[in-house]
Amino acid sequence: MSIVRATTRLKTLIGNWETFINQIHTSLVSLGINPLERHFEMDHLCYRCETVQQYQQLIQQLVPEFGESLIESMIGGRPITTIKFHQYLVTDLGYSIPCLEIPAPKAGRSYPQGLEHVEFVIGQKEDGCNDTQALTRFIDGCKDSKLTIADRFNYDAMNKARNADVSVSFDGVFCVKFHQRPLYEVIELELKEGDVVKVPDGYFEEALKREQAAL
């Protein structure tokens, strides 16, 4: 496995991920969860863009210099691209992150640009991503141990057909999600099964026109 520390060039594009992750780690530990001690993989970071133009530009700046695009597909009514880094990002704490998820903004909705959330893998290979047994065990374990984080779980994504998750939001500054399998593994399965919704022809042209008209 190749690793890379915070180069100036990459920090310019996506921000200082190490500072972002350190803040998340400290916040989770304060709620009773230390992902490093539990050997949870941080399988990806998510970076939000304010505009479709920013979304396209960022992908062009990252690929192929820093990674390869695993997929671009329609999810929740907008394109999302997942990039797998040529060299995993690492932090001094010991996290190693293989992927970056970049959602395009939804029409009519605005998000601040920047790193927005991370996701942790709480299951094993054999748990798969088509049920919630391992995730439910994780949730129940947090409750049984009376961890503070258990009182803050958001269960809105527990009913997802594939790789359901629970999440915790920290004052709207960032979010942490827990799911059974890593994003890159789920993507591999979706591509194998043909369970991918392609971006419609003309989508970006129309989206860019709307953005220009709104200026």
C-alpha cells in the first residue's frame, strides 16, 4: 500500500485533510468511540462542491494526477464521483484513507465547498453490504456500553437497500457515518451487477446553463 502525506498541491485542492480528520477523531473520542482502537477503516472522505462547474474542475484536477475515477453515477438525483488515490492519504494519528467521494450539488440546493464527512467501516468482509446485522450489533453495543454517541445517532439511512449507515452530525460543521463495508468494495459490486445509473446525456450542459442563468 502506498501512502502520501499532506502535499501542498493536494491541500490546495481539497483542504488540509489531516486537520479535518484530527478534529473528527477528537470529537468521536469525546463521545466514547476511538476508531483507531477499534481498527475501523476510514474508507473515504467526502468533499462537497457549491457548483457543477467546481465539481467538474475538481475532478479534472485530481484525475489522473492524484488518483483514478472508480465511478461516476447518479445517486439521489445528482452525479457522484468516487476517486481512489494512487497513494493513500495518511495522518500522524494513524488513519489511512484510500478514497475521496465528490457529489455534485443538487439542483436548487446550496452546500458550502469543502470537506464535509468521513465514513468508517465497522463490519468484516463476510458481513457484506446487503443487510444491517453488523451495523445493528455496532449500534446495540454502543447503547449497551452507554456511550454518549448512541444518543446522537441519526437512523435516516438505515433503510438503504445497500450499505446502510448511521451518522452523527457535529454542529453542522462535519458529519461521521458508520457502515458495514467500504465504498470501493460496494462500487465494485455495483459495477459487477450492472447496478449503476449513468449520468444522462446533456445533464452537465443543462446544469451549467442553470448556474450561468442564476448569476
